[in-house]
Amino acid sequence: MSVDIDITQFYQTFFEEAEELLVEMEQLLLGLDIEAPDAEDLNAIFRAAHSIKGGAATFGFSALTETTHLLENLLDRTRRRELALSRAIIDTFLETKDVLQDQLNAYRNGTEPDPQTLARICAVLQQLAYETGGEAPAPAPVAAAPAAPPAPAAVAAPAGGALKVRLLNVSKDDQVLLREELGNLGEILGETQSDSELAIELATQCSPDDIVAVCCFVIDAEQIVIEPASGAAPTAASAAPAATEAMAASAPAAVVAAPAAAPAAAKDKERAKAGAAAAHHQESGSIRVPTEKVDQIINLVGELVITQSMLAQTASSLDPVLFDRLFSGMGQLERNARDLQEAVMSIRMMPMDYVFSRFPRLVRDLAAKLGKQIDLVTFGKATELDKSLIERIIDPLTHLVRNSLDHGIETPDKRVAAGKDATGQLILSAQHHGGNIVIEVSDDGGGLRRDKILAKAMQNGLPVSESMSDEEVWQLIFAPGFSTAEAVTDLSGRGVGMDVVKRNIQEMGGHVEISSRPGNGTTTRIVLPLTLAILDGMSVKVGEETFILPLNCVMESLQPKADDVRTAANTERVMHVRGEYLPLLELHRVFNVENAVQEPTQGIAIILQAEGKRFALLVDQLIGQHQVVLKNLETNYRKVPGISAATILGDGSVALIVDVAALQRTGVRRQEPALA
């Protein structure tokens, strides 16, 4: 009795693994020493292409199979030292990787890849094979689409070429699927089956490593044993050590690969065994979980924290002597809830290497296009940031990097004339600073030109003066449509981008700072919160309303004296704090809160800092500090100026979380009600 298995259920796993293999392939290609490439790196690149080809053939992704087959042949010749590397060959391999990425995206979206692009890249690879002394290989045989799987191909086995494929610890459903796939690779001569093992005698022209590559997208490599079928004459393909090494080579996580000419079979076996063990360790040490499930858990933990806060507030009215066990349990619940919240949040954190790994290729390509020599240096790749933010920071960082390459770092002749090294340096770094992450893009180029920026700002009608500080002048480049480029190129110069960079970072709750020295380079610093899910805040009272201020913005709090408050010419107030006059913003005027304290000397002034500037915020009273769970106000209500989110307090009421940076930008200059 045949059982139909929906093979599409394995698509997502293949897409994710192929994506990781393509990233690994690009990183290894960029790191190759053309003159003396590392043998392990060459083997790893080959394995990546081979594994993608095996999975693509299994699922019937014909364009992906054909492209990787041609690339695999060239990579195989490279690792066997039959094909000498050159920059042009590396460029071709990188171009092929880009095409593979496009093909993968097309299949992920349920469409077919562009046939013209497929024909072009295949022609390029075939021509490269021909020009380098090899035969232009024929396209790989393509498996039929999974929706209509073909009948098992009857492949005549060469003399003594039958193989016995044993699949260990395999579920019944996987056995059915694997039997069908093995049938596509040849003719099944016989089989034995148990609850956890399937053994098949297969007459096939496929090599053991091809068989393993197909099976590895359903089960692990160490679950597959390939040996000569009973009565079959030993062949090079059926030797047990070779089969074992093929399994290790096709495992995506294997870190040990056999050299082109193995010194001894025993050593080969040990290396393959170690590779399989490493693959098993990595696979068993992690699981793939959809982001939606993690978000759901985070939301539930947030609700748990809110419920715990409500219980704590209710219990606070009880006698601690009579209810000492209750209070002890509540304290333990609070600690456990906080630990659980931090543990769940850590699942959402991703290393900055996820972002930084994209830039070596970008820098390499743009440097060649611009005729510049640039070294890329990265620091803090292990620094972690919330996944929701790390994906949104990629585009702003890309624009900043392109600006540094195009406008910042000079051409080699100009650098030499200025007494610099011909090769410029671009540094990407990330580090934690309190509750924030600080990401820097720094170059050693010519720096920003103050006179040029001011002249352009005046031409654009922006309010500027020669008395402006350097920091204020540098911020002008974020104005919409601002560009000092003398010529528009396909890289930059149209005056779009930097304003979008700043706006996107502000929407993530962060801000941008710039420092520059003429002739010595520019550093752009992005400051972001580590996560937008939880917040350490200070709750304040204004009238009958409660507001939350982000704790990392709070510098100090004090009660103003009458002599400290002055009224400026525009009727706005300033406050004197230790020799400095700070704008005084009254929160009740911003949000039109009734029954609030009107006289500054009767309230509390909180000194806040946002985007490098300080101001004083007048509130009625301080309530306390606590960790709050952020709720998106725009999703549940609408966007409110000056408010970044909301939270639920212990008594069940809703408190608004103040967007301190937005108040600094607008409220300080114009204190008018933001809420009707």
C-alpha cells in the first residue's frame, strides 16, 4: 500500500539550510587567498554547493539544480588543484552565488526563476569550464516537480555496482518518503523494513555521496550507512570508508573534509567520523523555531508579568505579618517572572554578525567599481540585538557604508598625496552601553567639509549661521534632499537616503550622532535600545494621569526654586541647573492634562537627555522605577505625537510611555498640546 507524502512540508527546512549554505559560501569565497587557497575552505565551498544541489534535485527545483551542478563541477576541479583561482574566477563564483540566491527566493515565493538569467549564468559557467581546460559539462538531470513525482527511474546497474542503503532510526513516514526518493535514483532490487530501520538494495549510477545528499534533507548523515550489496563486486564507489566520508562531506555542519589525495584509509575514516560527530553535535544542540512562535511566547510572558504586578499591588494592602507566606510566595513569583522574561527575551537576541557579514561583499564590489583600495574591519560581531531591530538596521547601515565608500574614503592617488596609506580603512563596530547598543561606522577618509555643508544648507534655504557648532552642522546632512556631491552617480548624490536613515533609526527608538575631523575621517554613531519589548522606566504623576519615562534618559530629578526658573523672550521657560540654562518643558501642557501642578516650584523637574541634548521636564510627582512591558499603541489605537508606546500597570490601568527624543525635538521648541 502506497502512502502519499506531501513533500512541500520540507520546503522551509531546505530554504533555511540553503540560505545558510549560500552565506557560508560567500564568506569563504571572499576570504580565499587566491595565490594559496586553504584546502579546507575549498572543500567547504564545494560541500555547500553539493548539498544545495542534492536538496534542489530532491524537491524538483530544476533551475537551482542545473546551476549548482555546473558550479559544483568547477569547484571540484578547484579543490583538486586542476583549476587555478584568479580574481575573475572568484567574481564568477560570487555572481553565481547571487543567481542562486535569486533562484532560491523565487522558489520560496512559489514562482519559477527567470529563464534568461538561468541560461546566461549556465553559459558563463560552461564557457569558464571550457576556457580552463575542462569540457563544458552537460546540464544536470533535473528531478520532476514534487507536485507530480515521476515514476522510479529504472537505471541499469553497472557490473557489481548495486548498493545497500541502510537508514537507521527513521520514522515510518520518513521511510515512505525516503523509499520514494531512492526509487527516483535508481531501481530498487529488494528491501527490508522494521519500525525504525529501512534497508534497500539499489541498482543505481549515482555515487554514495549523491545518495547521502538527497537523504540528508530528511534525516541526519549519521543515520545513513551505504555498503556494497550482497554479491556485488567491490568498486571505488562502494568502499565503506569512501561512503562514510561522502556522508561526512555532504553534512552541512561537517567541519573536517578529506583532502584531494587522502594519505590513508584509516585517517579518512577518522576524519569522516569526526565530521559526522560535529554535525550531529551542532544539529542536536539547536532547534529551528518560527519567529511568530517566539513572539507569542514573549507576549504571554509579558501578560504574566502584568498579572504578577497586579497581584503584588493587591497583596500590598494586606498585613505582612498575617500573610507572611503569601508575601514570600509573591516575592518568589516576581523573581521567577523576571528571570523567565529575560530568558525568553534572550531567544529573540541575534549577534551583530548577522548584519556585519553582509558587508565584505558590498565593500569588495564597490571598492572595485570606485577604483579604491579599502580594508573592512569589524568589531563586536558577537554583540546581540533584538531580531526585530537587527533586521531593520540593515538598510540604514548599508546606506552609511556606501556613503563612506563613495564620499568619505579617497582614491589611492589622493590618499598618497595627502600622506596617507593608499588603502583606506572602514570600521564597523558594535558594543553594549547600558540598556543600549552603540553601532559605529567609521572611515579614515577626508572627513566632512563644514564650509561646503553650510554653503549648501544656505542654498537650500535652511536656517543656518556661522556660529553653529560642528555637531549642529553635521546634523544638516540629514535634511531631506541634502547632498554636497558634485556629480550624481548610481551610488549617491541625489540627496535622498540620509534623511530616511535618521527617520528609520528614530522610529526604532534610537538616534544618530556624527563626529568628523577634516582630513582624518568621519564616525557615524547609531544608539539603539536593545529591545522594543520591555523597558526599565520611571513612572511619574501628572494630574490624574500616569506616564512612564525611559530610565536610560533620566539623568536626575530635583525641585526647582523660584530663582532657578526664567521666562525667555518667546514666553517659554528655562531652568538654571549648575551654571547651565536648560529648556523647561511642562508635561501637562504637552498632553493637555487637567488638574496638574502649574507652578514649577510645587512640582518636580526631571533632567532628561536625548540625542545628546538635555532639558528639564516638569511633572507633579515621582512614583517609582520598574520594568514595564511595551504595548504598541499604534496597532491598538493610533499614533500619538510624543508617545512611543503604552503599558498596563499593576492596578490594570493604562500608562503612556513618553517618547523623550520626540519631546526634545519638538516640544522644547513649541510647547503646545499634542493631544486634543
